[in-house]
Amino acid sequence: MSFPQLPPAGVLAVLLLVAALIVALHWLRPRAVRAPIASNLLWARVLEGAKRRSSRWRWWLALLLALVIGLSLAAAAWWRDGWVSGRDSDVVLIVVDNSPSMHTRMSDGRTRWQHAVARAEQLIATLPLGAAVALADTMGLMPAGDFAATVDSEHNGYATARHALDTLRQIPLASTGTPRLPPMLIGAASRGHLFTDGVTLKANFADWAVHPVFESADNVALTAFDVKRSVAQPGQVDALVQVYNAGARAKRVRVLLRGQGHFSLEQSIDLDAAEMADLTFDVTGCEPGVLAAAASAPDDAYPLDDIAYAVVPRHAMRDVVLVTPGNPRLEDSLRALPGVRLTTLPPAQYRADARFDAYVFDRFAPSQSPPAGALLLGAPAVGWLPLKTQPLRDPRIAHWDARHPASADVRWSNLRLRSAHRIDSAGLALVKGGDFKDALVVAFEAPVRAVYTGFALDETNLALQPALPVFLGHVVDWISDRASTMAAAPGLVAVPIANATVIDGSGTTIPGDIREAGITRFAATQPDVYIARNGTAEMRVVVNRFDPSSAEVNRSPFADAQPGAASLQSLTTTHAALWMILLFAAGALLLFDWFAYLRRITL
């Protein structure tokens, strides 16, 4: 039996009516019947030895017990069947997990997400009429306008709530991000139901009725993919692939590489459960550009980590010219770089030559811009670059930009400077000193790609560190290529190009890119190779999902639960148990009232 919903004033009126009926019935209860007897001498002698007790308080006690019992029963019915409309405790909060792991397919071919939405709909169908339902998701993608609904009519098929659920079903599953439980906005007495697989969502489920949507699944993943020039064989390019079997059974995994010019390589490998393998492919035959890797295995249930991307650099030997008055350490470091053919010239013999791919100027700068990218180490004033320098009193490293390919992978904190110049320019500061305002290394995109350092090599300890060839290799790669490459994980990506236009691998412009001073931020929702471009400045952003923990779609606290079983943990117990507490209290008071009446304590 269910009661129609009433506003709070209506409920108060019902309770007052109940109280009035109890008072009226108590007032109208039959009075004691007077009976005439022959003599009262016996009763008078009994009363002489007994204390005279007033019966007024016993009448009031009986009335109070009747009121408390009646109102407790009415309140229990109120809390049990929900007489009140708009009351917070009537709201049923349904949260459906739409984190990346919910992409996992179950044995019937449907994803965990599809099962979660279907079971949420089944729950709504079991709610009493008039119950208010609030829908939310763990990734915050649910539109605010579809948050609340009401189970309005059984004949209508609970249309309002199901409409909101249909809206939730149409929301795309998140491919990245951290899921979070929404706060219990409805109040401490609300009922919260959570549909999740428990893999990505790490939370305290104690205050929720958890409906596990979990089934063990097979999954193989690419957890690393990179393309590097071979150190042992100059001119050779190797692709490094890491494959992980995150399932509970041994798998035969097929790894396929495809690149420019119909390039294709394939290899199969047997992996035990929880085994990881590293593979190396010779991709020298692939033309420079995007290279894709894919891993496949029978019954692979999680598709998000099966594809990864990398960029194949130029294979040809690069001609680099070093213009220096003499610097053996710098010359040896450049000559040792793989794929570099070095020519060394004194400043007096420098001539602009288009056959060189990159220029390195040591304590020297030409009067005009070279025809290719340049690295200028401690050069004097350069007229063709927009910069000014002035001596720095306290030369020390305070900060560096690890995102830029020219300054990445170097521990600049180990750099010691005897002397340096602060650089005032419109370029991008890669390394800063002092109070974070003193630029020491600056990158330029025009008129050619150039990196300028405010210190000479012999004024630092850089030549004595293994970081020198790393820095030189990154800079030579960056200044000799038109478009440099940076790696990133899915999510919000910052590109060190101001006001850039970003397109994905299919040529679609990414909407909603956020621009800041010197950088452009955009949302990379899935693995791909994105291009950020502004005039002559261009950068490829390779986005991959390489977190092995995200591939472990079976790491769930509900791994031992039966598929589809609801683990009904403590719902904020106030709402569910209060009506029972009131009912038991009314029963206990009824027993006390019966005992008090028998003992002549009450009238």
C-alpha cells in the first residue's frame, strides 16, 4: 500500500488530525460506573490506612501514551511510504559510473556501461510512485537540466525518469580522466545507489548501495611505443613496442605496424597472464611521418589501449656545420650524434650554404640569418633575432620547460654557471634563472628555428655531463625539422606555440582550444597525432594511453561477486531504518500502556 504525496503543511495537518482524534477518543472513553452498595464501612477502613492518590495525572499519562503511540505509527507510515512531496529524504540518488574501464565488453557482447544503465532502469521501475530520482555520473558529463526526475506514473512507464536515463545513455563514455563520486547533495537521509565495476573509481562505498557491474575480461594492451634512431647503426630507425597481457589467461598477441607508403610489419607473440614483452622493429623502410601500432588477441574486451602512434623521423644523414674558434668537447659531442655528418669551420671561413641541415655557432653569430635552423652558444648580439642581453649577477638555474623538445630530458638543475647573460626577447624561454624572470635559453620560430643560450659552453660544467649530447641531439632534431614532436597523455595538452590551430589525424579542427601566453591548450580525448600550427611554427603532438594500470580492467573489489548481484552495503541508514525505529517504539509503548493499565497506573 502506498500513500499519495502531500506537501509538508499537509503532513502536519494529518498529524494534528491524528492527535485530535486520539484526544477526542480519550476524552470520550467510558467513565467509571458508580454502583450502590449496602455499607461502605469496610472500604472506608481500607482507605484510612492508604494514601490518597490523585487520579488526574494518571489520566494525563494515559493520554500522553496514546498520543505518542498514535503519532509514532503515523510517522512510521510517513517515512515508509513517503507522504511528503519534495522532501529531501524521498530522493533516490542514482549514480552510474562512466569512467574509461566501463568500455569493457562482457560475455554477452554488451559493455559494462550498457549493463549499468539497464540495471539503473530496472531499479527505477521498482520505486514507489511519486519517488523523486536524481541521476548523476562519475565523470561529470551529465547535463544539469537532466539531473532530476520523478517516477510519475506506472502507466506512463516512469517516462520522466526514463527520459533522463536515456539522456545519460547517449552521453559518450569518457576515454580519460579520474572518476569521482558526486557529493550527497540531497542530504544525509537520501538513498544512494551506485552502478560501477569498481576498477577506475577508487572511493569509500560504505554510504552507498553498490550494484557491481563486473565480469572478468581478457585484455591486451600497448603500454609503450616509440621510434628512435639506432645508436649502433647510424641511419637505421627502430620502433620499440611494449605489449602487456592484462588478462587472466595466456594469449597469442598479434602486433601490427603500419606507416607511410604502404609500410607494414607484423609479429605474433605468446604472452602468459600478466606478462609484458618488449619488441623491436626495424622501420627504416618506412617513410618519415606517422607510424601506427595495433595489438589484437582473441576475445580482447577493452579496445581503448589497442592502438598507439609514433612519428618516424628523417632517416637521411643530416649535414651539420659547427662554426667555432675551437671547442674539441663540443665538436666530439656533435660528431657522436647518430645520423649526423659534421663539418667544422672557423668563423672566418663561414659562408651561408643551403646544403647544410643545421648550424651550430659557438661564441659567434653571422650578420644575417642562416638558410637553416641554428644553435647559438654564447654568441654576441644577433641582429637577425629579436633579443637583447645583459650580464646576470647571480647566474643559477631556477626553472626549465620540460615540454619543449629542445630542453626535454635534461636535468638543468645540475648545470653550474660561472657567468651568463640574461636574455630579453619575445621568444619562448626554455630555461630560466634567478627569480624565474631571467631567461637563459630561448627558442625562436622565425626567421628560422633557432635556440640561443646566454652562456658559452666553457663557462659551464655542461661539457662534463652526459646531458650535453642529449641537449645537442634534441636541439639539432628540432632546428633541422620543420615540425617537431612532443608526447602527451590523453587529457588537456599544452603546446608551446601561441595561438595555434590544432587538428587531429583526420584533419578535423579541435574545438574549444584554450589559448594562453606563449602556449595553446587543447583537449585530446583519444590517442592520435595532433598538429598544432601557427604560421611557420608547427608541432606534432603524439597522444597515447601508456598507463599499464589503466589496462588492468579486472582489478576490482567486486572481482569475487556474482555477475549482476547487488552488494547492498549500508545505505545512509537513517532513511531506511527510521520508520522501523518508530514502529518498534510504538510497539514498546503499547506494551507499556497495557502493563500500566493492568497495574492501575493509568486510567
